[in-house]
Amino acid sequence: MKHLLSVADLTAESATELLDEAERFEQALLGREVKKLPTLRGRTIMTVFFENSTRTRVSFEVAGKWMSADVINVSASSSSVSKGESLRDTAMTLRAAGADALIVRHPASGAAHQIAQWTADQGSTPGSGPAVINAGDGTHEHPTQALLDALTVRQRLGDIAGRRVAIVGDILHSRVARSNAILLATLGAEVVLIAPPTLLPVGVSGWPVRVSHDIDAELPGLDAVLMLRVQAERMNGGFFPSAREYSITYGLSQRRLDLLPEHAVVLHPGPMLRGMEIASSVADSPKTAVLQQVTNGVHVRMAVLFRLLVGSDGGAS
Ligand code: CP
């Protein structure tokens, strides 16, 4: 595997290997006062974020540092992008500066794919460019988010295959929804999208999912429910239903939490809009795995960096 651009490039076997590798890294670090493995010593990782982030950027930085890589963070606002430099020139500059991996977040769907092509096609050794990891491209994909969500479901439920998982909310603007739907289906889960018709993408009939508009009817039959943030920044100033209608019709209230089976787990990729898509009491409930997702995000990103930069089993050993 040279890049991680889409979960569609993963098989059940290769995705499971990444989840297993993430758990090996978790075990390798358990109880250590000094969290430092020599795995990526001498490697240079650059995070290149053209959109804001807390969880993804920080956890990639922690992952790289815990594996002894040199980690450099580039943000659009403090780089020459703010002076008008193009995406291609920025990517080629970072390659020329010695990046072994570029971790890219960009508002344009396909940006990470494009950077992987540009940086692979140049230089003295064709194809020898940096590994590119898609850390969220527009409304398209967020592969490491789906991997960390899958790991969290597996840890909470013991398995993924045969489980019924709902993804609830603003599917239309969500790269998390697409990556999760594809990956969970690849791993054998039954995936249900629960959303108002106005927040479903054209072409959803081609996704490996069932669609519902009735959250109350679905909740008692679910093993896991993934709540999505309503992405107002992608809606040009307004959306239908209104925030209040949305919260009443699709928000995960305490009453709705009580409709879930006892064993079920609630996930949210963050950032959460408390009181909008999820009640504060639900966000803080023991059924909700939000902080476990964040911790798993570090281990999953360690596994991905290891697989791309070293390429074989045994990174945590
Ligand atoms: N889940 C997620 O991508 O969060 P950030 O935007 O904070 O990285």
C-alpha cells in the first residue's frame, strides 16, 4: 500500500490487519512512562491542513512522535498558500523539502488523490514520492476516521460482521458517512443511513446501505449508532429542516438513547454540537465512546503510518 486515499481501496483482510496493528501499538505503549518507539526514526511526516482540525491533526502528530518520526505541521493560514501559492506548488515544495508522508486535509473532494499523482510523477525516481494520507477531502472521504470508528465498534461489541450500524444525520456533506458506510459494509456490517431526504446525496442508492427516515423505529434494532455533525460550513448559509426541526426529528436525545439495546454503543466523530445532534447527557453517557474514538485514532494512525512507510508486520514489536 503506497497511499491511503479511500477506504474503497481496503479489503476486509487489509482493513482488519490495520485494526490488529493498531491494537498491537496500543499494547506496546500500555503502561510505558515514556511513549516512544523507534519505528519511524529518521522519517519526516508533514501534516498539511487547509481546513481546521483538532482530533485528526493532533492524533497524527502524536502518532508520528510516539514512533520517533520528525513531524512538521503546515497550515494554510501560516504558509505561502495565504500569498496565493497553488496547491501543486505547495505539494511539490513539501516533497522537495523531504517529506516521506504528506497527511492532507482539504475542502476539495479529490485533493489528496491529486497530490498523490503530482508528487509521484515528479523527481528523479518516478513513483518514489511521499506516501499521501487523506485526512478528509471535502465531502468525499475520511479513511482514518472510518478505521478508528471500526476499531471502536469492534472493541465495544467484540465483532463487526453481522452487526447493524446506523449513521445518522447530515450524510450529504459528510466524508465520515461515506468512509464509514463503505468500510463497515466491507467488514460485514449491515449499515442503515438515517437522515432527512434533503440531507442525503444523489447517488446514495449506489451505496452498500439501507436508508430510513425514522430514527425511533430503527433504534431498538441497532448495535451501534454513529451520529454526524451538521456541517453548516458546507451549506451556504442555511439548510432544511431547520436546526430546531432537525434536533427534534433526528437528534439523539436521552429518550432516544433509552430506546437502544443495552449493549449498543454510540459514536460521534467530533466536534459535537451538544444540544443539536446529540444531547449533552448522551454525549457524556457511558454508552458513548467519543473519547475512546480519539484514543483509538492515535493507534490507528500509528498503524497506517507504519504500513505506508515501513510496510510489513511487526511495527509494534
Ligand atoms: N473527526 C474529525 O475529523 O475531527 P477534526 O475535524 O477535529 O479533525
